[in-house]
Amino acid sequence: MRISYAGENAFLLDASSTVFEAGIQARVINAAHALARHTGVRQAIPGVNNLLMVFDSVMHDHREARIWLEDAWYQASSDEPDGRMISIPVTYDSESSEDLKAIAYYCNLTITDIISLHSNASYRVAAVGAMPGFVYLSGLDPQLAIPRRQVPRMAVEKGSVIIGGGNAGVMPCTAPSGWYQLGHTDIALFDHNRNPPCYLEIGDRVRFVNAR
Amino acid sequence: MIEILTSTALNTVQDFGRPQAMAFGVSCGGAMDRAALALGNVLLGNPADAAGIEVAFFPFRIRFLEERSFSITGAQCNASLDNLSLPANWAITAKAGQILTCGALEKGCRVYICLEGGLDVPIVFGARATDLKAALGGYHGRGLQRNDHIPCGPRTLSLPTGGYGLTCPPLLPERGSVTVHALAAAEYHDFTPESRARFFSQPWRITSQANRAGYRLEGDPLRRASDRELFSHGIMPGTVQIPPSGQPIIQLADANTMGGYPKIATVIESDLRLLAQAPIGASVFFHEIDIDAAVQRQRDAVRQFQDNMMKLSELRGSLIPWNQKK
């Protein structure tokens, strides 16, 4: 576990090794919950096997704030949260999809294999961020671990069901992304008029269901 | 109520943003030069974080549809109320029908126009700031366009004829270069000693890929000694990332809340306003600072702002409240 400054008002706790670990992620989420109750903490944002804690360095000594983070980390359990079970219907792209062909080539799988590996796995929301409502889903079959594109696509459409860097996700809005597209869902991941605004929350369990 | 006469879609309503919405993946947002917005508001007796207009593209023109005091702070531009030329960092009362024009920039990049009572647009996740990416907040979640009519909060005070202003406003960076203080970040030691030293010594040019989300810089590329991949992690405005190209990206107000590129340093919060006012083509110098000095600078900035606020509120106390005007 390493703690570094993310500016004078935040610490980044990085507990990652070379591979994603579900136990570490549970601990990150539990530590973030504990920190969120601390009056001196402005934000506790779980990342993928890491945790960003934001505080006010004018009000609080940074040495003291670092101890809050360390204490929360050492006291956090590695028990995974129960989480809701959420199914996301996916219309998978056709055999002619450029992205599916690229994944098939890189992972040495057929397109049928890709779709069945993607829709048979059980995922968990590891982190929410980057874009409004975007989720980093852990649980992707390692056979589908394709690295992100070197040059991101300028516009990946809202609702695109995507994989990249060992994670799965869904585009909450049309935006640039370096991930590969497998299909599409009509579920809106983010709506600022909805309460809560994010369709998926940290700890939720997710399945992708082939809509065909 | 004010009416927009001339604008581009990148001039937006801003306040202090919504850092508490980071957990939803929503950018912190808010004014790029917070000190300028705050001073503009305090000149008018508004709360420091009331919503105003951040003008980054010119010309910008508004018509006052009623009598209303306003202030103009931040970058220096060729500003006038009808034919009256306005000094920088000035507050004055406009009569109904008068037109405020912000013309060519003279120094800095972003002008703030604050209105007495603040701009009265809906609050979304605790803020009125416009988030263009999420299309929320501000005026219908978008930049300002001709014919937009924006309501203002209640009137509070009348200013002396001709208005009043600051004689010693916060400094703006010189045209050619800006120096900001930065604190080493998580992957600082992943870079070669030569690259680390060079990051803090060579000039980095601000490229044309510079907006509210971040600035891409250009210089002799930096090299990492290891190329271990990082998992996605939360990032703060001011984070300086080094993507595989070796050319830095400074993440700013409208940055994504998470990223995966290595981070060499973080620009301290009180210096972000200098970046906000540094134009494309300017050179950025990063000056290394340790945590205690960084906190001290932040504390000094807060104290200086509170002193200014105190002086201004004393000054305003001697002005006549609007409802007691004859």
C-alpha cells in the first residue's frame, strides 16, 4: 500500500499489485464508506484498487489527514458488499463489427465465444467515475483482457457496451474512449434529473443479458 | 434579467463548481479563475461563490433589461458600457437598455462578469456552474447564445455614479510565460532522474488543445524508467499527467474525475488561476514545492482573500443600500 500527495488537498492510496484483486477492492470500498462519515473528509472516491481522499489542508493538518486515511484502510474489512443484482440487456453487434473482429483477432476467439464470455460473467461495480455515471466493472473473463487502444476513438456512442484494460463498462454519454465496443444497451447510466442520478452504484453486481 | 447579444457556445455560467458530485463521475467544474469570480461577487456584495459569466471568447455583449449593478474582473479586456470605457476590476450600475461590450483581450484569458444578486439559474448537484460534457447546470446545460435571457437574484445595493473598483487586483501572468508551483505526485519516481529534473526546469508551451477540461503542453518529451500500467484512479484538478507521448496534460476544472495515465506532479490549488489566465502559446514553468510550503501558500491565499473581502465590505458599508436610494 502506497500513499502519495494528489496536490495539497488530497491523498491517493494505491493498494494495487499487477492484477486486480476483489478483496482489495472490497477493502477500498469499505474504507471509503468509513471516510465519508468523517467530518474532515470532503470526498472519498474509490478507484480500481485505489482510493482518493480529498480534504481541506487549510482547515486540517495534512499529517493528521494522512492518519485518517491510514486508520480507515487498516480498519476496513475485505468483505465484499452485498450489492444489488442488476441485469443489463445488450443487443450485441453483428459479425461485421470492426471492434468485434479486432477483439477476436487479439484474443484469438470467435465472435460467438466473445459474446458468450461477456454475457456469462458476473461483474461488480468497482468504481464510478471518469464520466458522469460511468462504471468500471470487474469480473471480465481474462480471455477478454484486451488493452485500450493507443489512439482513442473520438466519439463512442452513448449506450455502447464496451471492454478495455481488463474491465467492462457502458458509455453513459457519447464521448472519446479507448475501449472496444461489443454491443449496445438502451439503459441510460446517468440522468441528472433522476435520484440517484447514476443507474449503477459501487458494489452492485451486474450481468449482461443477450437481448436477442 | 440580462440578454445575451453576442457570444460563443464556450462562454458559460460558472460558480465554485460541484466537487461533491465527483462520486457520480461529474467534474468538479466551476470558474477556472475562482479568485476573479469571488472578487467580482464581493465587489457587488454577493456571496463569493454566486454564479457569474466566464467569458473566454470575444467579443461578448449583453444588454441589461433592467437597472442592475455588475462587475468585471479577471482578464483585462477592452470593456465598455455603451460608450463609457470601463477599467479592469470595476463595479458599476447599468441602466435598463444599456449594453456591456467585452472586446479584445489585453492581458489574461478569462473575464468574469458578475451581476448584483447573482445569476439565478437552477442549482444542479449543489451548484449553478455549467458542465458542458454532462450538459447540466448553468443556462440549460449549455454555453451562452444570442437571445438567451438570464434572470438575476434580488437587488441589494446602489453604487456611486461611475462605480468603484480595485486598485491592486490579483496579478495576471505576463503574456509570454507563467510559473506555477507543483507538488510531486504518485509516479514522480517512475520517471528518469533526467526527466524529473527537466520537468521542473524546461519551458512547456501551451498548445491549442487547451480548454476548461485541461491543457496539453509541448516540450522535450519526458521518459519513464518503468512502463507499468496503472489502474484507473480519482484525479484532482491540477494533476499533471504524462501519457505515452511524454507530453504533459494538466487536468483542470472540467477534467474527467478518473484517469489512468502516470502523474508526475499536481499544480497547487492557489496557482490554478494563473493557468486559467495563461494563453495558448505561453510557456509554463513548474516550480517544485514541498507539502508544507504548498499548504502555506494556500493559507496565505485564503487570508489575503479574506482581507480583501473585509476591506471591500467596509467600503460597501459606506455606500447607500439600493432600497434607501431617493
